[in-house]
Amino acid sequence: MTAAFASSRPGVPLIDGIDKVLGRARYTADLDRAGALVGRILRSPIAHGEIVRIDTARARALDGVIAIVTGADCDKTYGVLPIAMNEYPMARDRVRYCGEPIAAVAAVDEETAQRALDLIDVEFRALPAYFISKDARAPDAVLLHANKPGNVEREVHHDFGDIEAGFAAADLVREHRVSCAEINHAQIEPHACLADFDPVTGRLTVQDVSQVVYYLHLMLARCLDMDESQIRVIKPFVGGGFGARVEVLNFEIVTALLARAAGGRVFMQLTREETFITHRARPQTDVVLKLGMKKDGRFTACACEVTQRGGAYAGYGVVTILYAGALLQGLYDIPAVKYDGYRVYANLPPCGAMRGHGGVNTRHAFETLVDRMARELGLDPFAVRRANLLHAPMQTMNGLMVQSYGLAECLDVVEQASGWKERIGRMPPGKGLGMSCSHYVSGSAKPIHFTGEPHAVIHLKLDHDGGVTALTGAADIGQGSSTMVAIAVAETLEVGIDRIRVISSDTAVTPKDNGAYSSRITFMVGNAAIDAAKNLKKILIAAAAKKLEAHPDEIDCAGGIFRVGRGGQAMLSFKEVVAAALVDEGAISVKGSFTCPVEFQGGKHRGGAVGSTMGFSYGAQVVETSVDEATGMVTIDKVWVALDCGHAINPLAVKGQIEGQVWMGMGQALCEETRYLDGLPAHASFLDYKMPTIVESPHIEAFIVESNDPNGPFGAKEASEGALAGFPPAMVNAIVNAIGVELDEIPATPDRVLEAIVQHQRKVKLAQKKARS
Amino acid sequence: MHEPSAQYKKRLLRIKVNGRWREDAVADGCMLVDYLRDTAGLTGVKTGCDGGECGACTVLLDGLPVLACVTLAVRCEGRSVETIEGLAAQGRPSRLQQAFHEKLGAQCGYCTPGMVMASEALLRRNPTPTDDEIRAALAGNLCRCTGYVKIIESVKAVAGLAP
């Protein structure tokens, strides 16, 4: 199927956008919290040690302290992966990173809560702490978790195709080593939670910043040892996520524990520093990547070793290290792929999922090596990518299904828009162009908590007012998923979007949804919304047919008007049909669902479910940079990016997502990094964690390519992550193009760029010396 | 049981908030952001950082943008403060707010109130800013969703139009 541009349709503003611009959108910290106590967490001052003693007596005696909880109050572990729940909401006998929660206080005001924390006495017996993967893996290193020898949480060894034959068939084989710093989501809304416990009914209500309200509901029941039916979790407006809130976080459970202990309502808002320490973002990663290439640019084999410094607990770690290998495939045709992955424990805040989960740093190593080899072979970077395209439909060696593939069109679009052919090789000194490709899943085809239920369920309610209310557990965190649901329902019912109201993420009201992660919502919830709307439409058509005394097959429904036959005389308005339908049934509730068929749920090998999806998005981009060789400053002048999202259900929102993800990739490439000094975060503010301001941010020209996926809702795939991974390599390739210097580390901070320039000059001098002698 | 802390002296603050005069007892150490959110109930004013880093709390003090999280409430005695809630007229968004809505200058919306107020201040003193002037005026306002592309488009959409 050939792809086409979608820019002819403008799209619609977000259905909750007006609340945001008026300042009336209520985020967790904005909720009415009359009578709420203030919750605060006591955190470990050391990176690794045994807790010898906790004494809360002095704190409890303080006037205004209502409740104190410690690790002794919860002996249940939590975690996002059922196979790797190895974390307590508050440390019980051992702390494994600076900032790990130890105890918490609920008090009448913040000042009192803070004073109470100061009065809690904790005695530690320090253990050796490890802050880099190599030290943690040393043979004599103390184990962070007794069941994980060598401090390796998960080793992955995958081998597809004949790797030796692949390298033997290559005209050029090269290997390089790349290091990517740890980064953070840095969503602007700090973490917050409001928990209400009613000691009379024993019910708990939690309002919170989560992207995964259902998982939070599950973990609250587990850690508080409560029946799930007694819990309600509500997501108010959420100020961004990017993966920060895609697993249950310690402060959420701690706030609920405090509310129960206090027999009432507790509000907890973390500081920005604490929000950074809660972490769960992209790990520091070392990649060693080896590639075989024919003279014409065809890949023959790829071998890749990835080491991720995962922090102190499991979190999403197993999934992250599997993604890093799985996503080597599904973008290009590579005959043989070998992958060795190591997820390592260290005494730092736990890493987790962040936009582009798992694939970003390996993609960086891959796309920069492709460029190095293309230069050596005298090939154009676009030509190399074009020599290795896939042909959909196909299945990769690791069992991933590719049903639609618009990468060729993406390449054409950015090549032309950037003027690549005319400009490459003719850039002024210090200026360069670089390009890269990337992809991402449209939702993990196998849910984390496998229950056998559908992957998405939507309820629609239609009553006397003629309004259609869509109830969805899908968490809108600013990406516009509620608007997507409204459009999907409205277009299927052929009514205006203003007739649709979306209620999202309230576990007492909305059907269970796995949440906002792995870019699953548009594909899965979108399909469920269409299914639900079709079911509702059937009821309306039957009612119209009865009223118009016709057969349902004869009813034509367009623009909210029901007629017998196209252009028929007898007609009913939407409200008349609703009234007729209610006569038969009363208030109408219908349901729609979606399930990823088993053949899409990945390969049969161990870990084969990770990377599996119904459809990949594809992106290509060109980055233009300026490099100041005297200061090492890199400036991004412009970006051209094309994303194949299958079909843009809301082109306005898709463009917003493309710009946002490319920019987030730019932050990682250019300036963002978390730094620790003996385990103490040295980055935990927006002054020290350098993300690009509007001044450093270039114009990003975004293009939508539509490949019309056969299984996607209206042909759609994901649009929020697929282009992110392309930015760092495109930028590094542009830096090479500008100044001829390779960069083995990101972010490309001035110190790293200057160091690379010095190393490069040293190499050139040595080579000249050799040549003379 | 628990008596209010006598550590911070309170005084009567007379302040104009979104065009209306108010009088409230305010502690000397109370920041403007806490006064606006907790006392005046204007939760459109956001906090995103631990002080002076993100711009989410930007409000106008006598027409000029300030960070409410590093401004003492008592310093605003007798002065006029405008928040995001004050821009709308009879519930209808201003042109600038409408532009942020229609152009998708707001995604998650958390930085939006500060972003809109900083843009409002810019447009009042310079109704036709260039891209670089917009960038300079919004340099202290962080956004994590948009890559700033549609924020610039939103401001430009009303540049040159009467408020």
C-alpha cells in the first residue's frame, strides 16, 4: 500500500484544551483538599546500607503529628512486572539508594511534618555502594539483591539468522562503542497524591498523577492488603508523563498508607528534587555495536551488546533490556542479528520506562555506525537506508509483524524538504546536515499483567439528552487521547464531536484500561471506541428502521440524519432516533473492545513478547547543526521530520506529538543528563538538569505520512514515540558532517565536543607523523 | 490541640487580584504563589519546581511578569496582580488563550498558565514580536510537551491583533 500526505485535514483542538488555557483545569495539587493532612517522606541519606534501628518516638510526640508509617507498616513488595516485584514502598531492612523512602509523616501542616521527619532517628550500617555498571558487576561486589548474582538483574542472549555467515559476507565490518547518559522525563508537574481513607466503611479513594490508574489500583490493594472493590483511583488532569508515571511509584502507596493510619485524608506533593529522585527514566547505557555491510550499503549482520545501569530496583528493567534488543529489528532488513543485553543493579534511583522505551540508545549506536560505514564506502546515507527497506506485510526473525511500512515515503519527504541533495557536501564551515531513521511500537501486543481479558474496553452511554458519554480508562496525560476517543466515536456515529463527552480514568466509573504506555491507546482504545460506536449505531439504526417502517439495511445515516435510502424523503433527526431507541430500551449502554490476536504477540523465544505490536510507526529526519569549534557549543538550526503514523486521526495533535518527541530526543542528544556524586543527585532541579529552553529550540518542520495500517483504527498507528530515537543519531551525524569529528558520547555538551575535537586532532597528528616516517 | 505557629508574624495585605481589591491576613514569609493558590483559590497559578526555575507560576505584577514562587506576598501590598483566571472575560477566553487552544500551544497544560501570562506581558509591550523576541520573552518558561513550536505559533497568531 502506498503512503500519502495527510496535511490536507487540519484536525481539531483538544476537547479539554479550553480548560487548560483558562487555568481552570484541576491537577492533583489543585483539588479541593479541605481538612487534608500534609504528608512528607523521610529519605535515606546513604546509598547502601542496612537499617539497624528506626525510632519514631520523638516524632510521634510532636504536637500536630497525626500518623507515622515506616517499612514495618507494609511487608508487601510492589512493582510493575509480576516477575520482578522487589521493592517495598518504604525500605524495611536495607536501603539501596540515596533518597529511598524510609518513613513518612502525616501532620497538620507542612512545617510540622518537616519537623517530625527531623525527629525520626535512623541508624544504618553502611555497605559498599556502586554507581557504575562495571563496579556493580565486579566479582567481589556486595549483591544488592541476594537472588541476582553479579548484580545483573537480567541477561538476554538472542541470536537470529546466521551471524557468522552474515559478517563473512560483508565487504566492510565495523564496530563502535557508544555511551548515552542517564536522563529524566522532567514532566513539569511534580508528583502529587491525594488519598482519602474512610475508617468507617474501610474504603480508600486516591486521586493521583498516574498514567496507569489500573495498575495503581492493583498495587494499592496488594500493599494495603485490601479488597480491590474497596478502592477507587481517579486521575484528574495530569501535567505530562513521558513514562514517569507508567509504573506505580512509592509515594502513591505511602500516601495511601498514611491516610489509612491517620483515618482520613492526606495530601502529598513531592518537591522537584524528590520528583527527580523518584526517577524511573532512561538508564545510562553502554552499547557496543558491530555491523556488516556490502559495498552497495546492504546490511549483512548486526551484533549488539547493551549494558544498562538500571538503578537499585527492578521496575521495568527486564522490559527495557529486552526492548533494546528487540527493536534492532522491524526497521530494516537485516539477515542476522545477535543481541546480548545486561541489566545491572546499582545504588542509584531505579530507572524505568521513558518515551521511546528501550530502543533509543541502541538506535543511536546503530544509526551513527551506519553513517560512519557509509562515509567509508562513499555512499549517501539516504541510499544506505533505501538499500535495506522492509516490504510489508512481513514478519521479522524475532517474530514481529510489520503490516504497514511508510519509511520509504518518510525518507523521500525529509530528503526533499531539507534540500539534502543540493546542500549535502556544500555546507559552509562549521555547519552540517545529518539524518537518521527510527520506529516504535503501537502498543505492546501482550499486556504486562496478562489476564486473558481484551486489551481495551470502552463503554458508551446514551440517554434522554442525546449526548453520548464515552467511558474509558485510557489516561489522557496531555497527549490528547480523550480527544482521539471522541473523534473515533463521532466519526463512526457520523455525528458532531460536540455531542460526545469523554470521562477518563476513574476506576469506579470507567472500564479497566492498562493505561498510557507503549503508545498503545490510539491503536487499542481507538479500535475499541470504533467497535463500541458501531454497536451503538446498530441500536440506533434498528430504532430508526422501526420508526420509519423500513428494514435496518435500508437505513442511511449521515450527518446525524437517518433516512430510508440515500436521499430518501422520510427522515429522523439524531434526537428523534435516540427518543425512539429509548422507548425500547431505556438508557442505553454499549461496549466495545479490542484484542491483539495471538499471532501478533511476539516470538516464541524467551522474552519474545517484548517488542511485539500490531503496527510500527516509522520516522525519518534530517537535522541541521552549527558547531563552534572554539567553545564546543552545538546549535540545532532546524529539523525536518516525517512520521508514518498510519492515519492521522487528529493531524493537529499528531503534529504536536511529532514536534514534542523530536524535541525530547534533542534534549537527550544535546544537553540533558542526570549526574550523581557518590550517589547523591547533583541534577535534581531545573537549573541543574539542563533541558532546552525555547531559546535553544529550533523550528521543527513535521510531516505526516499515512501508510494506512490494515488493523489500525481508521488505519492509524502510534504517533508519539517513533521519531524520538532518530534525533540523537541524526544530530551526531550532522556534527560529523560539520566538523569531521565523531562523538562517542551523548549528550553533546561543550566539554564532550571539545574533548572529541582534541582527540580527533591528536589522531590526525599521529597519522601525519606516521605518514612522514 | 495544635496551635498555629507564632513564628511568622501576620499582617493585613491589601492587594488587587484580577481587578478586585482583597484584604487578607498573610504571614510575612508567605510567597505570592501560596497566597494566590491557597488563600485566593486561584489554582490556575502552578508550581513546577522548588523555586524560580520553571516559570509555571508566572503572573503579572502591575503588568510585568514575575515568578510568584519567589515573590513575597507582602511585597505586593497595594499593587495589582493578574493571573490566568483574570484574562478571560465573562468566561470567554482572550484571543491569546483562544490561540493557545486552537494552535495546540497547550498539550498537558501544566506550563500553560505561566506561558500565557509571559506571552501576555510581551504582547502588551510589543504587539508585533518577532520569533526571536518571543523566544527571549519566554526563555524562563519551561515546557516539556510541545518543543515550543506551537507555543511560538500561538503567540504569533495574535501578534498585531488588538487584545
